[in-house]
Amino acid sequence: MEPVNIFWFRRDLRLQDNAGLYHALKSSRAVIPVFIFDKNILDKLEDKADRRVEFIHAALEEMQSSLTAIGSSLEVYYGTPVEVYKKLLVKYNIEKVFANHDYEPYALERELAIVKLLKEQQASLLTFKDQVLLEKAEVVKDDGTPYTVFTPYSRKWKSVLTDFHLKPYPTKKYFKNFYKQAPQQIPTLASMGFVVIDKPFPSKALKEELIKKYAEQRNFPAIAGTSKLGVHLRFGTISIRELAGNSKELSETYLNELIWRDFYHMILWHFPKIGMGKAFKPQYDNIQWRNDTGEFDKWCNGQTGYPIVDAGMRELNATGFMHNRVRMIVASFLSKHLLLDWRLGEAYFAQKLLDFDLAANNGGWQWAAGSGCDAAPYFRIFNPRLQTEKFDKQLKYIRHWVPELDSFDYPQPIVDHEFARRRCLKVYGNALKKQP
């Protein structure tokens, strides 16, 4: 049997400008593109109308169309990666598996199992940087230790980044090296137990005018001032190199958002404990969180009596998206006004956000709770009323999501702001006096 190589798609669902795919196609063997709907992940999803699975499915169909046109095909499987690779090793004489780096704890654990399996068959796994611009130890302090504060990290990041890092990988030149076969069937969503919602997803087109105005508009949720490209970055349907290259000259503020993304992935790589439920600052694990499921449910359902918080949660529940400024407000409210464990909010966002990314989601939640690297200090407690006056003065965003705002149907606030503030300062203060 003629040896072949595999390219394993994961969070890089595109044929163009894909680092690992480029290296696979330049290798000396025909390349079989493979995607696995991982049962270890999907079986944990309680909501079978999860639009992220639908997004992945749509991206696979788009790639399949392109591959079919050149006489090749994706092979898409539903199962655990170990089960699937056992089948692939029987079906093909695999020499190498190519993939792109993933930094999350489960992904690394999964890779170790596949490496072991491949090694038994004298095959190997090669991975490449693709989903971030600068990773791991590419941006570190002069003494080689990782940065834990964003501003000096971003300065160093900008000094390290060159045009080389933004250069696209010319995969199309090597498309002739895809393995030739008839189109293979992609499992349907229904066959995997998922429901089709069939709502449109955000466009992956970069709107230049929006990026130019990003700095002045991004904090106002009633304005369509954010790119909504998060889901495309999360699943790799657009290239981070292309996005950064196009936005670099248009908006330093927008580029900073991409640097934050690299920063949080770097933090997860150097401090994997944060992906396993631990506070970045250990003393914050001493906080005596309240246990009030009723208040948590009201937060989840947008029934707190704080309009900006409720609008954000309803937007999330209805669309899978929440404006970034509002994410900070609702996260601060949960962890500081309600004194409920930030991990509850982190997990809820993980269920609901289309653009859920472990590194960025954890970074955002720990920032809001005060427990993360370069976090908001614990005594900084967002006042929802002042945030509303500043960022939604005309109540356009709030009235869109909370139409009953002026009626008796709208609930009273579940906690008084001043009382909540004093309680938070006392509880946090007591916890932080203790040694970790």
C-alpha cells in the first residue's frame, strides 16, 4: 500500500493560508484531509441545537465543495479521535499526520494519545503555529520568563512581529497533492443527534470602514461597531495573518484586540492550571463565594433588574453573541455584585458563545473577577447605571433586548448596588489577607 499523509483539521477550517496544511501538501506524499467530530467534546454538549456544531458543519461543506472540484475529498468522521485513527491506520499506510497547534488542556491530552497510537505504527504527528501570530515563548521578557501584564507584552509583541509573521502560506500552489478520491459523505447533524437552527452566521468579510472607526465605536453596544469575526477566528475559517495584515494599518486599537488574543493563549500555554479551573492568582481561590442558584438563574435569563446586564444576557441567549463592553459588565456583576463564583459564568459563556475560546473566555472572566493576570483590581466594581449612562445613554441597546423596561413586568433589582459593593469589598478583602 502506497504511503500517504493526513492533514487533521481542527480549529483551522480553511484551505487557504493554512500553515499545517501547507507543510502537509509540500511533503512527498499524497494528503488526505480529515476532520473528526469528536464525541469526547460533542457528548458533553447538553444543548443539541448548538450552533457552533452547525457552523463547523457548514465550514466543512464549503471546503468539501472546493476539494470535490479538484478531484479530492474530506473524510469526516464522528467518534473519538483514538477510535478514528485506529480505523485510518487500518485503511491507509500513514507516514505522517500534520495538524496545527492547539493550546488547550484537552487538545494536548488528545494529541498525546494520538502520538502514542501513531508511534506504534511507525507514524508521527507534526504540528505548526497557525491560530495565533506569536505564541508560547516567542514573546517573553529579557530573562526568558513569560509576561503576565499586557502593556509591556504588547510593546514587546510589536517589536518582535515582522512582515514574515504576516506572510500567507500559499497552499493553493500545492492543491495537486491532495489524495484523489470520489467525494465522501459528511455525517449529517441529525445523525450526530444535533438540531439544525439554520440562522445566518456573521460574515467573514473584513469591513474596512468599521475597522477604521473601531476605536471610537467599539464600546457602544447599540452601534454595529465590532467586527463579529470572533467565531471565524475561533474555528479558523479566516486566517489570523490575513486579518492582522489587513487591519494593521487601519486601526491600532483593533490590532491590540488581536494582541490580547495572543496574550491569553500565551498565558494558557505557560500557566495551564487556568484551563483547569484555577485562579491565576492563587489567593483568589480563598474567596467565600455565595451559593444562590436562584440569583444565578436570574443572571442567566436576564432577569436581574439591572437593564444593561439583562440586555447582555438576553442578547447572548438569543444570538450566541454579546458585545465586548457588555461582557465585562455582566461578568463583573456576577462575580462582584452577586458574589457568585466566576467559574459559573465562565462555564455559562462556554455553553452559549458562538466564539467561545477557552483562553480568551477564561482571561476575560478572571480579568473581571480580579483573579487573573493583569486583571481589574478587586475594588474596581462596575456600576451598571454609570456604564449605561456612558455607553448606552439613549437606551437603544437596552430597549431592543428589554422591551418591557418601563412596565410593571420588569423585575426590581435583585441586589442594591451600594450594598453589593460594600459586601464585595469586605469578602474579597478578607480572602486576600490569607496566604494562598
